[in-house]
Amino acid sequence: MINRNDLCWCGSGKKWKKCHFPKAQESFEERAHLYLKRWGIILKTPQQIEGIRAAGHLAAAILDEVCAFAKEGVTTNELDRLAYEKIIQAGAIPASLHYGSPPFPKSICTSRDEVICHGIPDNTPLHKGEIVNIDLAVILNGYFGDCSKMVTLGPVTEDKKRVVDVSLECLKGSAQILRPGLPLYEIGETITSIAESRGCSVVTQFVGHGVGLRYHEPPQVPHCRNRLDIPLTQGMVFTIEPMINAGVPDAVIDHKDCWTARTADGKPSAQWELQFLITETGVEILTPWTL
């Protein structure tokens, strides 16, 4: 962990305390203005955090229910219908439904085996030996909660088990370092170091993102090595969702549906996602799903 008298992480040659060390006298309003002007990042107020937290907890609870229902013989369309019903019953809206261009046609993403992300639910039953990522986001009273988990269906190949385990390890490892003052690039550095040490690759074409008042906000949160030296600060809300491949890191987008992203070599991919709030002293998980 960096100390006050260490050289600043930004490369200025100055000590951290004289450079990017958080200023105690700086008000939330001043920091919020700086982050919005410099990086387009909206620091969330306590009232907004309360609403985002409620949306995140709802998303996590419904995701747990949908993942528990994901069994051999169940179709991903059935998972989608369950998620939609639970979200609507809670007085919320599925954030993914009709999102983007072309409009995403379902309420959740279900990405199986070699699908990296944005898999579209259909009538194909789940079968033994598959892995599937279920990605679920809600809008509750205008606030967004976003998360995903992996489901493993019975015994799977060594490659599939490895990417499921490594992607979770990457998420946990990056979560452990989060704190005010940490440069954003350390997230990607941590994830890449873990993934490469386990013989896996990190997808570079998709990123985590700010979220809360909109589905996708600044900043982007790359999972690969990068040089985004934005210091984390109290009030930042974003996702970390490392997409880890057993083979090459490249993704190929389905030219028919313009959404489904598959590994270029057909090898399996896995992803886990949490939504985080940077607090005054550390971090809070806003989507506390269960393993």
C-alpha cells in the first residue's frame, strides 16, 4: 500500500502527500465538480447512494434466485421469464430489455461456454457440462443495480473449470485493493497478473463501467493493463466484471444479432460481476450476491 511519503503513483516525481493525496479540506462539492469536469464522472450523493444501494440489493437477490433455477433441462428463455417476473413484481424495470442499438430483446444476458458476454436467451435447454454467465440489471426508482454470476452444470472440462475459478479470483483480488486514492489502472493490473499467472487471458474489448444514475456512465474500468490514472474517491460507483478466456483474448461479435460475443478460438470464457461504491475509508459491495 502506498504511503504519504512515497513517490506519487502518477509519475510526477513528487511525494504522494504533495501530489494526488486526498485533501482533507476539499469538500465533496469541490471534488464532485473536479471529477465531473475532468473525467465526466458523477460522484454520488448520500441520497443517490441510498437509491443505488436498494437497486443493487434487489438485482443481487433476483440474480441469486435465477441462478438457483438454472438446472439441466431448463431453457435460458425460462430463466429470462423468471427474471422478468421477479423484477416487475418488485416494482422495478429490467435494465437490459430494449437497451442499445439494435435493442437488446431480453431482460437478462445468458452467455454459455464460449460466449463471452451478451448472450441472448432462447429455447435451447441447458445441459450437463455447460457453464453459463447470467447477467442481470434492474432500474428501481430511477437507480441502477448491475451484477452477474457463473453457473456450472455438473462436471465440466478442465478449461471451463479454470476460467470460472480464475474469473472469480480476479474479481475478488481486484475488490481487495479498492480504496480512495488508488489509481484506476491498478484494477486492470491486478486482474491481468492473476489471469496470466493461471494461464488465462483477459478480454480487452469489453470493460467495467460507472453505473447508478445511468446504465453505463464514466469511467470505463478496463480489466486489462492500462494507464488510466484516475484516483478512486468517495462517491464513485462502478462495476468490475473480468471476462477471462481459456485461450486467446479476442472476441467476435455475432453479425446477425449484433450482440453475442464469442471467443475467437471457440474456447470457454467466464465472468463474474459486482457493483462497488468507494467509501471514505474503503469500499462497499452494492450487489451482494451469494456464492
